[in-house]
Amino acid sequence: MTLTGSRLFSGVFSRLSGRGPQPRTSVPPSDFALVRHSTHLQDIARVERHLPEILGRALARAWIDAEFSDTLRADPKGLLAHYNVYLPTTVSIELETTETQRQRIVVYENRQHGERRRVMYLQLVMLAGK
């Protein structure tokens, strides 16, 4: 069974609002998938196209699962590989904590002569409206 976005966010909303059942603090890996099939992003164009959605799922999971968050912080590429997402060796991922203490995932393309190009960054943001 895959944890869907609506179920994930309704659980988070329930926890924050005090309504509804409390979500589990940890979902077994067999109940969670970042992708449906083994995914090999072989070049930077595929990374730019597909990785934002995958990392968005990872950030959402890290927000409600402390163990997943710790693993993501320690070894982002290793965690992705554990969930069958494989990146080129030229891509590196770093987690930063912003001034507001929110995690930000930054993806770099490592070029020749030690140059790095920031490809993207992702961060969860909570918005409220009336």
C-alpha cells in the first residue's frame, strides 16, 4: 500500500489541528514508495524533469517521520537508492536548514574542474488562507 499525498497531508492536518486520528510516527518502508518502479535518472535533463516530484515526496515524509528525516539528512543519495531512485554520479544532494529551521534539499550538478551548478532546491512551505 502506498501512502498517498492526500492521506499524508490529511494526517498532518489532523495532527496539527487536533482533529481526527493521530498519524503513525513511522510508516514501515514497505508501506511507502517514492516511485512506483525502479527509476534511473541517467542525465541532468531527466534529473531536472523528475527529481522535484520525488524529492517533494521525500520532504513530506521527512516532515512526519523522524527516522526517515534522519536518514535523509545523513545520506540523501543513499536513501533515494534504497527506494529505487538512482542518480548520475555527477549529481550531489545536500540538506540545509534555513533560518526558519525548515529543511531545504539542494541538488547540484558537479562539473569539471570542481565547478558546481545548483540545479534546484526544494523546501516545504505551509500556507494559510482565508
